Amino acid sequence: MKQKVQAIGKALSGMVMPNIGAFIAWGFITALFIDAGWWPNAKLASIQPFMLHFLIPALIAAQGGKMV
């Protein structure tokens, strides 16, 4: 049982860790450009939800597809 859980965790981290740059970029864009951010900018803040809903899941799915 423990080995199965560890194998699943290893597979999940193998999909997420190569995309850590995308998570960092999303965090910076969010922290800098949303309404409560350091430099509010509506145009740049408008890409934030698209990154969260489309780009990051697509990157993780592509990495998972490579692993398979």
C-alpha cells in the first residue's frame, strides 16, 4: 500500500515539477498586476485567469502525456 501511494505521488510530482516556472510566472503576474497588486494594470491582469484555467493544466497534461 505504501509503495503504491509513493508511486502515485512520484508520478504527480513528475508532472508538476518541470512546470514550476509556469507557476512562478503566474504568481508574479498575479502579485504584480491584479487590482490589489503592486502595479495594478487591467490589461496584464486579464491574462491571469486564462493562465490558471488553460495554460497551466495544458502544460501539466503535456508533461503527463510525455511520461506515458
